[in-house]
Amino acid sequence: KNLLTPECIMFFLFLQITVSSGGMLVQKLNVDDLQFEKGTFDGTMAYAQNKRQQVVLTELWAKQHTDIHFSCMHPGWADTPAVRSSMPDFYEKMKNKLRSEAQGADTVVWLAVSAAAAQQASGQFFQDRRAVSTHLPLAATKPTAAEEAQLQTALNQLADKCKPASS
């Protein structure tokens, strides 16, 4: 069966899925140092901060672009080369409890092809095919509207610097 029908292609043009991480749950949005130039660099915290930014942007874009369905998801902790190399202590402690790569991919595939997923509200964060909170209770990680706007402005300015010069 040909899956590249015009209807299928149009469906995927209006679908955006971001693979994030539960690591973002411990991070409050920090819009003051998007390039991690202040203080001592911590790769794990930079990763978690970038994942928080992805979640915030997904929520913002869902509000701004209602013709596109946005979703963000956490694959769970999967046994991947990246987990093994970037968090060796975590890997050693958790290696018998980690998900397979296929299990980690389940929700993103479900979001991409399931009619049930397409019926979910745009802008949500998913794990195990369910919408879940993007904030832990009492963690104080919810950004203000001003912080969200500052993130979007700062990222637009960074993107503008990467645009080729007009001739």
C-alpha cells in the first residue's frame, strides 16, 4: 500500500513532534544565558535546560500556529549509546531497568501515525502515549509569560544571525 498519498503528505506537513526528555522536569526556564556562557558549563544541566526550552516552545507554537498539531514527548530512559556515554554512573545503576530503543520510540511513533494521538490537544507533553504534566509538584519550574516571550525573542535574534546576508 502506498503511504505517500496526497492526504498522508498533507497530514505530515501539519504535524510537528519534538523528542524531549524528562530531564527538563528539574529545570526552570533560564532565558538569561541561552548559550551557557556564564559560569561553569555542566553538560547534563545544559541538556536539561535545552529540553525545557523545547517544551516551552512547543506550547507557544501550539498557541500561535493553530493549523499545525504540535506534540512533545519523553521516550523514557532508554538503553542508548548516548545514555551510556553521557551518564555512565546513571547507566551502571539503572542498566537493568532501562527501556529498549524500540520501547523508547513507541510514543513518538504513536504520535506520528495514530488517529487517537491526532485527537489530542496540540502542545501537550506525552510519555507512554499519555499527556503528562511538564512540571513536578512544588518544583517551581513554570515560566512566566514574560520569560516565554523573552525566550522566543532571544531565539529569533539568534536565528537572524544565522541567516545569509542579502545581496
